[in-house]
Amino acid sequence: MTLEFAYQFRQDAARSDLRDLDRVALMTAATSDDGDVLAPGTEGTIVSVYRGGEAYVVEFPTPVGALATVRPGDIRLVERAPV
């Protein structure tokens, strides 16, 4: 994680009501932790929520196990996880 990205968590960011295991789709391109570029529309599952929804770690099936940290405005809900 870069220092610039870590600083983003300290800013007053918009929060969202998404939660763990919700299925989401990217609205903008994102870069995985391994450097793979994930195209808009790629669907994944939220596996971690930072500071009540300021950012999310999303796991994508392709490439296998790809993880990306994204902001609420970069994703949209596809399917709510069962309670």
C-alpha cells in the first residue's frame, strides 16, 4: 500500500452501506494488489470493510484470488449478501 493511498483513509471520505460478502461490480478500472488491471464491470465479493465503509477490499475471481482496495464510488452493488 502506498503512502498516498494510506493517507486517503484519513480524509473525510463518503461512506457506504455495503458490507462483507456483498457482490459488487467495478464502475471504474482498478488495480489489484498484484498489479493486474481490472476492467470496469468486473464483479467481485467484498471481503473487508475499512472504517465503516470508507474503503473496501474486494476479491475478484479472475485473475484467481485477485484483491483490490476500492472506494465506495468505484463500485456498485450487484447482490446483497444474505443476513
